[in-house]
Amino acid sequence: MPSLLRFLVVIGLLAGAAFVGMAALVAFVEPQPREMSQPLPADVLNK
């Protein structure tokens, strides 16, 4: 039973670290908006 508890604690810590990392990315990283353009093939326009 102690090995199961240790396993669950390690999994919980890893999940918590992943959650905190994602929350930090959301809080501190601001995406840079930029213009996007994509050329359309001629066959799409000639329908």
C-alpha cells in the first residue's frame, strides 16, 4: 500500500506542476497578433 500512495503522490505532483505551468503561460505570455494571408488556388475561384 505505501508504494501505491507514493505513486499517487508522484502523479499528483506531476499533474499539479503541469497545471501550474499552463496557468503561468496563460497569465504571463501575451500572443503577438499578426496578419495572415493564404493564396487561393485558381480552381477554387473558377467554380
